[in-house]
Amino acid sequence: MKIFVNGVETEVPPGTNVSRLLEIVQESPTSEMIVEINRRFVHAETYDRTMLKEGDRMEIIHLAMGG
């Protein structure tokens, strides 16, 4: 199935959840990372239960702190 990750079309197996997708794109979940699907924030505690659907748009955002 095709989804978009940070604007890039990506092919993933049907039944992929957020945790598996992060493994596929080689991202390790951190407290400085935000995941959005279709402009909705996804809580880290629900990554295993949040299933991706055809055409979803997922954004992986890394927070940059500075002063």
C-alpha cells in the first residue's frame, strides 16, 4: 500500500502500524520526535495500535531546541 512519509511516496505492507513504519524508515522513537498522520498528532503510547491506511500522509518531525 502507498502512503506518504515526509512528502515522499512510500510502499509499505498492508497492516503496517506506526511502530513498524518507524522501523522501515530506520527512525528510532525519541521524546524529541513528533509523529502526525493526516495532520493529527499521534501519541507515542499508541504507535503499536495506530494502523496506517492507503494514502495516509505521515510526518515525522524532530524538535530542535536552541536559545
